[in-house]
Amino acid sequence: MLLYPFSVTLPVAAMAAGLEALCGYPAPLFAAISHPVVWIGFLINRLEQTFNRPEWSDTARRVSGLFTLLLLAGIPVGLTVFILHIGYMFLPPAFMLCIQAVAACTLVAQKSLWVHVKAVATALQQTGLKGGRKAVSQIVGRDTSVLDETGVVRAALESLAENFSDGIVAPLFWTALLGLPGTVFYKAVNTADSMIGHLNPRYAAFGMAAAKMDDLINLPASRLAAVCILLSTPPTQWRTIWSTIWRDAKRHRSPNAGWPETALSTALGVKFGGPRNYAGTVVDDGWIGEGTTTATLHDLERGLTLYRRACGILIGGLLLAAIGCMIKA
């Protein structure tokens, strides 16, 4: 049985999505109290320093990594459930609904993603390749100093597609399913994956649980993100986009990122993937999507337009589902 009914969780998700799209995370608020993800990151660092001992065997580090993940998810989720329980004892349900929505919207990144990717387009337009490289380095992990304009645009578009899934659709999906505790649970695991879910000597064993759990909880959202992108295109493209997703998504190194990336690449007619440089190591990934391997500033602007439509479709779907549940309730 779910902790909260859909007549609560769906309105919370719809309100959070709309509020964040309008306001984002205000800079004065960040200056005053930082950001919830920063708080989660602080907890991850403390737990990692305590439980990731280099002298331990890989098996011991995998077990300690799983224990760390349970603590990381359990502490903020348990605290969230406790606070909401106290709140519902003393405050009206409608007010608590708004409280959950405001809190949940801080863990969604529609506006932030738009600002960062738009900054790449603006930099390319105003300061050329050098500015574009610097702007895109803020949102991707690859070496941007060797990218040409096509590489800069493709990197920005790939980031746009992947982060639409795990920065927007996924937290809203878990909010719609479980309310604010679901948002917190998702963001804790996703942040852990971004910090310790790496295949290097320090984290390969310790971060395995975080990486696997992140893959699992992003699975439904990545498919939903691809559908939102597909629906943001003309119906004449739908069959081609879906068949290409079905063919190419599995070629991506990630079990999830290939879905929204293939959808966006095919919608734009620009292939994603291919060779890229990470810290001096060339990774020769296969190409995904249909179209040309050349990407232009115009393609980046088109991608941002599709992104806004996809966000609108997601918000509209949540709103309709919320209204339907509230009417039935």
C-alpha cells in the first residue's frame, strides 16, 4: 500500500513541475541555505569517508557501499516522512499539499537545465567556439577543449536529453508515485550515483550498489522521457522516432540514457554518440539516431524548443492525471 494516495501525490507532482518551471531555484534562497542536493552530497561525503576503506577487500567495500546507500536513502526519506506526519497532525491537508509541492520543486531542474544549455547557444553565438567550449564544460564530463562546434552542440544536446530524463522526468515520476518522500528517495540515490557510481579504483566496488539502484529507478522515467520527446514532434515523425529508439537505445552504454537521447537525435536529424574524450582517454561509442553527424547552432536552438514542448507535455499530463484523481476522490 502506498504511503499517500494518488489524489495527493499526483497534485503534488503537477504543482511542483509547474512551480519549478516558473521560478526555478531562486538565487537568494541558494545563497541563504544552499540546495538540498548539496546537503545530500555532504552526507554522501561523510558516509564515503567512513565506510569506503581502501584496505578492505572489494567484497567488503560492496557490502559497505550497500549499507551506505541504505543509510543515504533511509535518513532523508525517514526524516521527510516524520516531518510530513507531524505536519498533517496540525495543518490542513490542502496546506500540506502545497508544502510538499514547494519542497519537491527544489529537486526538479527544468529551468536550471534550460538556462545551462541555452548558455551554450548564447556563448557560441556571441563569443564563438571558445565561449561554447567553456559553457558546455559546465554540463558535461568530457574534455571540451578539443571539441569543434559540432562537438559542442552535440554534447549540449546529449546532456539536454539525458538530464531531461534524470533531472526532470524521474524526480517527478517518483513524486507522482510516492509524494515528497519519493522525490527525496530518488534524488538521494541519483546524487549518490553521480558522486560514487564510477568505474575507477576508488568507487568501482563501493559505488556498485548506488550505480545499479540508479539504473533501476531511472528505467521507467527514461522511457517516459522518450515518449514526451516523441510527442513534442509532428505525428509524421512518430513512427520513425519510435522504431529508431527500439533499434538504437540499447547501443548506448547506459541502459537508460539511450532512450531520450535517441528520441531527441532522431527528432532533430542529428546523430548522437561517436568518439569523445574523457580525461585524455578516447571513448569510441557507436552512433545512435537517424540523420547527419554534423550539428549546428540552429540544431541546438531546435533542441531547446523541443525540450520546452516536452516539458509542457509532461506538466500537462501530470495536471490531467491529478485532476482526474481528485475528481474520483
